[in-house]
Amino acid sequence: YEFRLKVKEKPIRIVGCHLFSSNDIDKTHRYALKNKHDLLDLPDYYANYKKAMEIRTRQAELIRDCILSEDLPTIIMGDMNDFSGTSPLNTLQKTGFKDAWWEGGNGFGITFHEDWMHFRLDHILYDANWELSSVKVVQSDLSDHRPLVAEFSMK
């Protein structure tokens, strides 16, 4: 979703996204590793992850192309269903977007927590028009994802 707002009479763009989940490829291979027998599912889960990452990369390319079509101060945020350094996030970061957590967070910034799996799958990316003031993960068990909250000021 794209939201356009005005801050001090200057238009800005906020993009909220939820990129494709690996679990949507094949619901029979939702990897949980609750017992030793689940190790046998790891190759299938990884194959699904790779397929889903290709879809997420194409989604990130669409977001990138839309953003590059118009020069506006932009923040991209949401459940990216992937880790820092992967193709979907690199696609956006290669256009100059910074990851708020790596710029101002402390620790791993875990947002996803289910069983033994704890990762940062939620991200806030911002362009050079913004100055990051703070970023934090809000501790909550209302979902399998914890909120990632950042505060910015315009340059």
C-alpha cells in the first residue's frame, strides 16, 4: 500500500508491504522443528523458501520501480518475510534505502517469534530525505510478529 501525506506542506510517501511468505508455496511444509523428525522436512522447506524469495524479489522490484518513478521522500515498511542481505531487501537498498534497524537499532531486532525460530522479518527502510531518531522492537505477544517502530525527522 502506498500512502501520500504532507509534512510541513511537503509531500511524502509511506509504503506498507507484506511480501510473499514461504508458507504460501506449500502449506504441508510449514517448518517448525518441534521434534527430530521435522529435520526431514528441511530440504522441502528450503526449496519453498527459495521459490518464495524469487517472488519476493519480483515484488521488491515492482516497489522499487514505482518509487523511482517519482522523487518523493519515502519510507518503506512491513513484513518482508526475509532477512537482511537477501535479494528482496538488497533490491530496495541498492536504490539508496537504509535499513533503520542497522542504522540505529541495538542487537538483532527480532520481530518474528514462533517456537524456536526468532528472526527479524519486519523492516523499515528509508531514503536520504530522512534522519533516523530512534528505532525499537515493541515487546508483545499479540502476534507471531512484534511491532518495529521508528521515529524520523525530515532533513
